[in-house]
Amino acid sequence: FLQQLLILPVALLIELMGIHLSTAWLNIVFFVLNFLIITIGMRKYLRSCLRHFGKHFGNCLYVATAGFLVYWAVNLVISIAITLYWPEFTNANDANLAAMSGERYWVFFACTVLLVPITEEVLFRGVLFQSIRKRSRVWAYIASLAVFGLYHTWQFALMYQDPVYLLYSLQYIPITFALTWSYEKSGSLWTAIFFHATNNYLAMQLTQMM
């Protein structure tokens, strides 16, 4: 949450410099800054995970593929259920990203597919999940599921002053569980990063087609 709040002082600084950026470009600047902070600060950890990924590439690819297929199957069932019982439902985060990506699609595409997966996986799996898992595996999963979902929805609850938007975080449970399981099962954060990047790539392609 603090990471997302960084966009406020960054936006203010840009305005004071006399540079006027759209919301889409502000988010791109935010993505790049987060990526640089995370990769520089966690570079040794990322290198270590990358070596493990390369050494056990076959197993990591198998785990990522299995997690990905199960996630998409579960997500399909949930999507059908939502369409049948809550037809007016719209994922605010997805709609917001789709609207912003229309301005500079390929720049936004690069951020979403290349930068965001690394940043988010380091934070939510490498730091949050792993630090809690040392004490409790169950609570590590619970914390990862809750925080990752709220991370993608809390700003909309504040923006629209409607706590119902927080319930949208439940939609992120399947992807969060699959990413966390992929990381834990393979032993490398890059498995989850690869999974996350593939999912974002397909999501962006579907957005472009719609």
C-alpha cells in the first residue's frame, strides 16, 4: 500500500517541475520507479533465484504450467458464475488498466508484462510470503491472498467511497494462490514471475481484442 502511495509525491513533484502528464503516463513513471527500486534493492536475491530457475528449469516450467492451467480453469468457472449471477460486475482494476493502455499501448504493455510481474512477485511472494512462512505456512498463504487482493482494489474503494470495491479482492484469490504455490513448489521466484508475466501478456492481448 505504501508503494502505491508513492505516486502522490511523484505526481506532485512532476507538477512542480511544470511537466503535465496524463494518468496513464503517471502510472508508467510509477511502474518504472517501483521496478528500479525493487530490482536494485533485491538484486542479489533475484540473481540467486535466477540461478535456481536455470538449474531446475524443467521442474520450474512444469510447476508454472500446472499452476497456470489450474488457475485458468478455476478462473473460467468463476467468470461464468459472475456472468450468470452478477452480470453488471466489472473488475475496476482491469477496466482502469484497459482505459489507460489505450493511450500508449506498447509502453503500457512493456510495463505490465515485464516490469510489474518482477516488482509484485518480489514484494508479495519474495518478501511477504517468505518472511511469514518461516513462522507459519498457513498464515503466509492467508496474508498473501489478502494483501495481494486488497493491493489491487483498495484505491477504488477510496476513489469511489464505496467499501463494496474491497469485495472485488476475492476475485484475486485464484491467481494469488496459484502464484504463491508456484513459487513455493519450485523454490524459485522466477517461476512465479514467468507465470505472472504470461498471465499479464494474455490479459493484455484479450483486452486489445475486446
